[in-house]
Amino acid sequence: MTEYQPPGDPSGDPSGDPPDDPPGGPSEGPGPAYDAVVLAGGAARRLGGADKPGVRVGGRALLDRVLAACADARTTVVVAGPRPTARPVIWAREEPPGGGPLAALAAGLRHTTADQVVLLSADLPFLDRRTVRGLLAPLRHGTAAGVLLTDSDGRDQPLVAAYRAEALRRGLAVLTGRHGELTGLPLRRLTGSLDLTRISDPVASFDCDTWDDIATARARIREHGHVLDEWISAVKDELGIDLDVDTGVLLDLARDAAHGVARPAAPLTTFLVGYAAARAGGDREAVAEAARKAAALALRWADEETADATPKASDTTPEAPDTRPDA
């Protein structure tokens, strides 16, 4: 298990919210193409032999959560027996099965062609795309062979890392020549010989080795500061939606519709905004424009109600006495 610290982040922000940009993160752009290798084998002995990649956290299998984090990889290879997944992948298997992480890495690496490879385990419930981009960015500008996360104790997590593919292939060839095969060799035999950059991130590097770890992960995503983002990510994954929208805009719209019209108007309005955005192209800008129009309508609706409830001058001025002769 990698130690988990709730809440908090590598920047030291006690709010638990991650920093806007990790070192070398998304502000630098998407970067060059990369491939991903996810190791999803293993006996999961500390889980009593349970199917760990299929264990659900926040309604999604652990493996699917990791695949969502590397969804923009050019090629994603999962080293394990095939299973249904939320995203298409290439399946690979080490020979013999259960030969250990080095043998699994070699099996997955054969299917990759990018210069940079993200290597991940399949039990990382808090990994996200921003973390993956943060791992890749230093490779773009530096000379290190790889970038990996460390936990709160400073321990390397080589299965939450990005590497130069050539450095991995060269190191695997050396080990194969020295030992004859890779079966049973620990991963540190390879990573220990590489020049690596390290980024501390006790949350993203948290992995699930025991049922207590699973319970901790399930509890964290239901905390107030995380539950909404987790739910939205789960829904998008379930529906096959790969769209990064401004949730604040939609929440403001729902609030305006609920307060200015009626409470049931909030979910119905957001549904109609989504439908309109899909017809207009379905990108982030289409959602924002549809939400803007609906929010403006909700405010106009509320303004009319306020105006109708405000007494007019004629309502407050006393009537003049009736002076007709026949009054």
C-alpha cells in the first residue's frame, strides 16, 4: 500500500483541492503523443484473491478509473487477461502469466511505438489526467529517463510514472542478457539504474492493496470536497462522454432556474442545455453558449416575477373622491 493522507496535496494546500497546475502541467499544452502500459495482473493475495482491477470505487472499476486517467494516450496496453472495459485497449500477457512486473512491462512495451510511455498499476483510485500530464511534462524539457511519483514517506512509486521508451527497452535488454529472462525479477532492477525525476504526490500515488485501502478510497470520494467531481467523472465515463465542461456554469444555471422558476426546472433545464449543446456540435464552447442563453432566460423570468410583485404607483396612490352629482 502507498500511504494515503486525507486531505491535502503536494503543494501543501490544506483545503485538499489540487493545485491549478502541477509541475510542468497542463498549462504547457497537451505535449507529444504517448503510449500507456497498465499492469493489471497479480494474485491480489492481500485481497483474498479477489479480482482487484474489477473492484469498484465510486461506481467504477479500479481499472476503468486508471484507463480514464490515460484516455488521451495514443495506444493503451493492459497486461492481464481480457475483460470488459469502459475504453478500448490492447491486451497483452507476459509468459508465463504471473511472471512479475518486469516481464509484464516487457510484454506491454512490445505493443507501443511512442517515444514516451506512461507505466501504471491498475489500482490507483485517485489518478487523473492532470497527474499523467504532470508526469510527462518534465520529459519534454529535461534529460531524465523517467519521472515518477513518490509517497508521503518519499518512497518511489515506479508504477505511477512516465519513461522514455528507449531507456526502458535498453534496460530490459541488459537485464535479459544478464539473467536470461525477466520472470521473477523486481521492477527496481530496472528503475534503479535509470536517471529519474521525482514528484511527491501522496494522493495520486495511493494504491489499493487491502480491503482497508478500498474502504479508505470509497470514503474519500464521498467527502464534500470531492463527491461532485467524482460523480461527474463517473457519469461521463458511464455514458462515454469525453468532454471537459465548466461545471460551475452549469451549477449556476441550475441555481438560477431553481430559484427564478421552480425547483424542478433545474434538472430539466440542464438536460435541455445538454441536448442543445449536442445538436450544436457538443464541444465545450457549445455547452457554455447553451448554458449562457438558458441562464439569461432564467434571469429574465425571475426579473418579471420581481417586477410583478413590486407595487406600482397606481396601486399605492389614494383614489381621488368621486365628485359626480349622482355619486
